[in-house]
Amino acid sequence: MTRMNSTRYSRLLACCLIAMLALSAVATPVMAVSVDAEDVPSEAEVGSDYEASVTLTDLYSENSNWQVNASTELAGDPLWTVEYVGVDGDVTDEVTRTGQNVTVSERTVESPISEVRVSVEGTVPEVGNWSYEPQPSFLAMELAQVPVTSDGSTGSPSTIESWTAAHYTADSKESRDAIASAEDAIASADEAGGDVGAAENSLGDAKRFYSNEDFEAAVTNAEEAQQQANDAEQSAQSSQQTQQLLLYAGVGVVVLLLIGGGAYWYRQNQQDTSRLG
């Protein structure tokens, strides 16, 4: 009987260990392709030339053979360049494609490739919808890996990483700068104890004009908000100075009263002493 219980416990223990190992295997994250270096400008002017590049490493953590999928919202028939770098650091192959969405099917990523460099060139697109927050942005680059099986068929793409960049016009940048200056002035006035209600209203109007693409009115209201904030801060500082002067004056009066009272008390004591003598 004891032997039978021991056997059952052993089997139960083995099952528990197998279950724990299975769970740990499922819970262990699989390392994805890494972005070793990137040069992706965070903002650019509408209509200007734009170029971004990244370097991928840890290429075989998920798939030993795969292709590159690439997407962008750059305009002007963007040009993609994919360079395959060997273990010695030399470029072993290079593929170029054009378009906003491309699959580099001419070349799979496989050993002995150690790095893949991807770059894209194009024109910064127009802004579709203006808003102050969030700031308008576009997809600069998105890369995905597409697994390739031994028979040459491909699986579902898996996103490696994506990058966005803010885009602006000369007028929108001017208005954003004016709004940012007004925000700083309001924060400073508020910290000084000023009444920033009027300035905040003007700032809200500036942001609404920005969202309506009326950048001239946005600048005007932002500058008004900044001036109102500056006036509020100066008024608060002047009030504080007045209060300090009044406080100092009150202290001075108290000191004079103490001095006068002390002198009167001294004279009274002197007179009382003279009478007693």
C-alpha cells in the first residue's frame, strides 16, 4: 500500500514538473529583431526632402529565413534601399525598390548576413487634419519581417518597429512657437500668483484657430495671451511688493511704538525716583 502511494506521488510530482516547464516555456518571451541604430528625423517641413535609415541586428531570433516588408507615408514615389551586411562588415548585396508599401522579395535574410540596413527617401506629405494636440504626424517608416518556409511560401508579417515624424508648414511652425511661448508665460505668471484667466482664454482661442488652419489668427491670439500673462505676472509682483512695503511699514510702526513706550516708561521711572529722593 505504501509503495502504491509513493508511485502515485512520484507520478503527480512528474506531472507538476512537466506543467511548470511547459508554462515557463510559454511565458518566456522570444527575442525579436533588434534595431541597433537609427537615424529618423523627428520632424520635417511639408514638401521638403526626407531621409531615414535604420540598422537591424539579431536577425534570426524568430525566423532563420525571412523577407523585409516596408511602409511609409512619404510622398513622391519614395525610394527604399536595403543593404545586406556580412559578418566581415562588408555589404554583400543591395536591393532598391520604390513605393509606399514594398516587399523586398528578391533577397531573403539568412546566414551569413549579420546586419540589414534599411533607408527610405521621399517628400514630406501634406497635413491631412490639423490639430494642436496631438501635433500632426506621418508614418516615416515601418518595417516587418515575413517568414519564408523551406518550400518558398511566406507567412504573416510581424512588425519589427515603426517610426513617425511631425510635419509642419512655415506658418504652422510660427503659430506653434507663439503658442508655446504663451504657455510658458502663463505658467510663469501662475507660479507668481497672477490671475491668468484672460490669458488662458486667449490661448484656447489660439489653439482653436491653429486647428482650423488659421495660423495668422493663432499667432495674434497667442501673442495676446503672452502679453496678458506678462501683465498678470507684473501685477502680482507689484502687489507682492506693496504687501511687503506695508508689512515693513507696519513693523516700523510697531518698533517706533515700542521705542516710544520704552522712552516714556524710562522717563516715568526717573521722575518717580526723583520724587522718592
